[in-house]
Amino acid sequence: MRFSLVMFGALIVTIPAVSADFPPPDKLPSRPELPDPTLALDGKKIETVREWEAKRKPELKGLFEHYMYGKFPAKPEKVTAKLLFEDAKALGGKGTIREVEITFGPPEWPKIYLLVAVPNGKTAACFVGPNFGGNHLVLADDRIHLPASWAPANGPGVKENKATDAGRGKAPDVWPLAKIIERGYAVATFYCGDVQPDRPNVREGMRATLPLRDAEAPGNETATISWWAWGCHRAVDYLVTDKSIDAKRIAVVGHSRLGKTALLAGAFDDRLALVIPHQAGCGGTGPSRHDDPKAETVARINKSFPHWFCDNFKQFGNDPSKLPFDQNGLVALCAPRPVLFTNAIEDPWANPSGQFNVLKAANPAYKLCGEQGLADKPMPKPGDPPIDSRLGYWIRAGQHSMNPDDWAVWMDFADKWLK
């Protein structure tokens, strides 16, 4: 199978025009409760889908860009996909695996290496998302690309912050390709560090394609989570051209910081039909406004990971109530598409109960779109079945991890909502 040049039209800048007039953080009013996503910045209640699409959605996107994630990068003029290898008898003969090199800029720019597994003999719904260490961790296959960019030192087989062959096939349960294929789904994943390595203060990855920041410029520069979400969109650019993938049934998934990425990617791209951020916590699925002493805070996350968010977000560390939104607004941007939050009881840092409140506080946007959001049920306990309403929730026993049990729940949710 060969893939030719994939063109995606003229350059499209996704930065909403309204962002230029947002007030500085110290001029924003304090709002202790999770803000109603259907209430515009000027105080006007949004009452129709037309108003939501024309006014409030662009405004909400602009607010998240300006105060939290930084300017969302432009869509490239063109994206090319080059097939690196393909095996139609993989995974016990039940599936085809292929890896494609996705290029979206000059030769010196980073490239995305997308590992795709599809069930043979059908056009399938597809899960897509970034991984932490490289595609080579998923399968022990020498044909799979070995990342050349910086890698975290604690990754399997990593030496001097570089991936090595010793890591091949060392994390198969995180992306259990065979189990996913057996359920009739396709799956596609790429190393987040292909797009932007996960470290601050180094001009590398897509950050190096931007001009040096002027010290006098606003603090809404593109941050790392935005780059990763942008990378998800480039993966989708390819997937919608793959005839073995159902372009109308693509779900985005991610764990932890890549769960934050999945939610942002879903909120900013309607092509993603289902959104599953797993244990995403503060800066993702957890509320910025909370008083849970066991959960991560805006101040702490910005101190530990200053590169994930833009500088403007750091100004809310002492008083997140001044944010003109909270994470329920990011869920609202997905409306009316289904969103599933999943958690673990031994991961209080991710604020599981706060995440449940975020889903409830996104309900007004779903109601506006004529859909039920989160079902009127109490928060589940570990061992309870998931809430599988359009806004769904599940919590299991265990710790901060991504494993086959999580995938089983995600695929059950997809069975209901990606028919």
C-alpha cells in the first residue's frame, strides 16, 4: 500500500480574533464557583446553538489559549504521509500494522511517526493518542521507528536520555494492540517527544520553529500541551485519508499529561468524535478551583512543569478563582460529543471527585445542544459500573497508570457512542 501527498488547503490560523482584548489577570473578577460555560465574558447568557457556535465557542477557545495553553498553532498548508513499513499478517494474523512518517513543514522540522494497527477485513473506528516513550515500546519489532529526540531518563531502555533497542516491546500493556484489534477497533499512536520533548527551556522540537520571544510580548506563547494536541490533529489529518479507518469514528485518548493533551485536542477539533482523558488531573480534567489538600494545584503544577502552560497561567497560582473559565469549559467545547473521564482511587493528586464536579458543571453546554450530559447519578465508587451517559465517568482500584482494564472500559464506552 502506498500513500501519496496529502494536501490540507491553505494555512488556517485557529487563534480566535477575540483573544487580543482580554484583560490582564489582575483585572479579572473573582468567581469562586465553576463558571457556567454558557455565560459569555460580557455576562450575556447564550441561549441558542447558533449563538454558541458563533460567539461563545470562539470566545472560550480564545480564553483557554490566552490564559492557559498559549496560542494554538496554525494548521499546516500541507501534510505528507510516507509509508515506512506494513505487515498485513501481524497480531496473530488478525490485524495489519503500519508505520507512517508524517511531515508538515521544512525538512529540518520534527516529524511524527504514527504506528497504526487495524483489524483485517473491515473499516474500523480508531483510537488515537500520544505515548510517553516511543512506538517501539508497544511491540518488539525492529522495524518500528526508534525516537531520536530527547527521552525521559526513567523510560524503558533509555540511556543518556536517548531511546535504545533495549526498550523494544517493554510496555505492551499500555497500548495493548492485540486486545484492541480483537474488539474490532483500530489504534494509532505516536511519541509525544516527536513533536515537543517534555522538558523546559530548550529550543527543540516544534518550539524551535517559533521566533525567539520578545521579553515585552504577552505571556500567551504556545506551550507544550498545545503542541502535543496539535500533533494529535496532524495524526488525524493522516487517519481521515486511511481507507481502513472510519473517519467519522475517531476517538482521542491519553493518560496523565497526555490526558490533558487529549482533552485539549478534542475540544479544538470536531473531527474527534469521542474524547477520553485518563487521570488527567490539574490542567486537564481536574478543576483549577478546589480546596482538596490531596490534589494538585495551579501553583504547584506551574512550578513543577512550567513548560506545559503559557506564562499567563502562572499568574493565577495564588487565586485560580480569577480564571474566566475552568476545565468544565474545555469539556463544554466538546459538546455534544461524548467525553469519558476515568480515574483510580489511589490517585488523589488527580482529584477524582473534582473531576466529577467538572463533568456536572459542563452539563449546561450539552443541554443547550439538546443532549443530556452527565446522568443524574452519584459519583461511582471503585467496583461500580461506569456512568456511560454522554458525559461519562469511571473510577477503579489502583494507582496512576494506563492498562488493559482501562482499555476495556474505554472500548465499552466506544461501543455505545461510536456506533
